[in-house]
Amino acid sequence: MPQKLISLTYHLLQEDQVATKDHLEFSRLLTQITMAARIITQELRRAGLADMLGKTGAVNVQQEEVKKLDEFANETLISACEESGLVFGAASEELKSATHFHLHGRSGAAYAVLFDPLDGSSNTDVNGSLGSIFSIFRRRSLQGVGTDADLLRAGRELFAAGYILYGPSIMLVYSRGLGVHAFTLDPGVGQFFESHYQIRMPAHGAVYSINEGIRRRWQPGIAAFIDRLQSEDSPAGKPYSTRYTGCLTADFHRILLEGGVFLYPEVLGNDGHYSGKLRLLYEAMPLAYLAHNAGGRGSTGLEPILDIQPTSLHQRVGLILGSQAEVHLAEQIISEAVSEKECESRA
Ligand code: AHM
Ligand code: MG
């Protein structure tokens, strides 16, 4: 069958015919981000031959060891944002604080971009799937200079979000609130072509995705929810299958297309407190935005991810993402577990 021939460029030009100026700028910004994605793709393809595997020796602000590819992806995306002239500031999992760009007299930089430059970085050395995830906010006011307050915003205020999945194919998935669309890179042509238009997440699926090795440390309610999915009394009416790659982008992509649920709940730490691992602004929020725009849902189990007002750039949350049926069921079971705990502690 002949290839469907709608390039990302043509798709954006078509959307721009009915777009406002904000959206025309977004097309330019997305073009820059996909250019960075193609450069990162090239580096990933030959990483094992070019001494690009392994660690840099540094640790990032999250106390995680930085991989060489993390650093490369971060620098490439930062440069792409800066060169666009459209971005006043960027924040990333790999940077301690937000970077505010010197715009060399160019005015009108209205966007903040926040990203996880290389998601799933434990997969780098084993040729597993990886991702780059981005959130885009538009400044509330174009007066003065953009500040950190323009970056610390709830997901309901997102202007756009998306990811690039580096798997057997390289795919871009994005939404600017006009549906969720996916594009696949044709490596020979060097262009992204539309492969999925207006993605809708199924109302339920038959797969769950969670790190079961840490089951004993999951927050209350998660084990009961997973037990339910493994039973005939699940939303699918049969036991679910497990799929977990260690790359949120790849695991979410499966759930987006086929339905089901991804969870990285809060887990009990050595300090006796429960806390999330995944970052609100770089991971949870953009993927919850895509889930929402495709008819799915993102939640901590107790509140929608998109309602959380961030208080710090590197804030972490418990994350449940997926089809309506599974996420609602998880919320119900978690609320019950929390109420039971409260009753026990009062008794
Ligand atoms: P990273 O962005 O530093 O790679 O960390 C995020 C990754 C997610 O992609 C994945 O879902 C999770 O961490 C895996 O963590 P774990 O190995 O604890 O299951
Ligand atoms: Mg990540």
C-alpha cells in the first residue's frame, strides 16, 4: 500500500489556515523541537560506536547519575528552544533551575518549554526504548520579561504538550488542544509523516503497566487495584496482561493507542514517608494532558494531575494514567484505602 503522504510540515500548514498568531508560532516551535529530535535520533543510532553510552560522572539536581546521552539530549533541546527566538525560558529534569534566554533584542518570546530530555535513561545502555517529553506554556502577559512564575503552572493552563518516542520507529505525538496526533519519521526522507490522526484512547484496555518489584512499598490501595485487574471482575472482564519497559514514554504510548493503565504510585521511602518518583512538570503533566485530549485520564489517585498547582520545578507525584475505566476504578479503590487508614488511625 502506498505511504500516506501528509508530512508534519503540511499538517501544521493545514492547521495554521484556521489558526491564530499563537498557533502559527507554535508550528515554528514544534518544527525546532522535531529538528532536535532528529539530531538526538542520529546520536542514539550510533551511541554504542561513538563512546556515548554510560555515565558522565556527574549527578543531577535529583541526585541521579547523568548519562552521556541525557546530557546530549538536554543540550540539543535547549539549543533548539533558544535558537527559535520564541522561547523565553526552559526547564528540564537535568537542570538545577530554569534557563532564561538572552534574546539579543528579539522580542515576542512568549513560550516556556519544560522537558524530560531523555526519559527512560536506564534503557540507554541496553538498546531499549527512550523518549523526550515536553510541556509548553504561553506567558500570561507579554509585558516585561518571562519569570519562573510563568513556568510553575497547573496542567489546565498548558498550551501544548507532546513526546518523541525513540523505539523501532521514531514517533512524535503531540496535542495543542485540537486532538492528539502522531507522526512517524521516515528515516530515508528525514521527515515526519502523519501516521495517526485524532487518536482516541479506548474506554478500557486489557494491559497494566507498573514496576511490580516494589509492590511491598506501594501506597495504600494500589495492590488491591492491581489484584482487581488480575481478576475476572476487572473492567475488561478478564485478567489483564502486564507490560513494563522502564520507559514511561513507551509504556504510555501503548496505553494511549490500546487503552489500559500505567501507574508509578507513591512508594514508601527509607524515611517512612510515601513519595512519587516521576516529575510533575516534565513527565506527569504533559502525558496527563495528552491522555485527557485523547479521552483518557491522569490522576494521583486522589486528584486530577492537571489540577495540581506546582510549587517547585522538580516536584514529584504519584501517577496513574490511562483509560477512563481503569483510572476511575483506581481512584475509587485508593480513596477507600485512604479512608480506611484514617479510620484506623482515629480508632
Ligand atoms: P528518567 O526520566 O530519569 O529516565 O526516569 C523516569 C523513568 C520512567 O521512564 C519510568 O517509568 C521509570 O523511571 C522507571 O523507574 P523504575 O526503574 O523505578 O521502575
Ligand atoms: Mg523521565
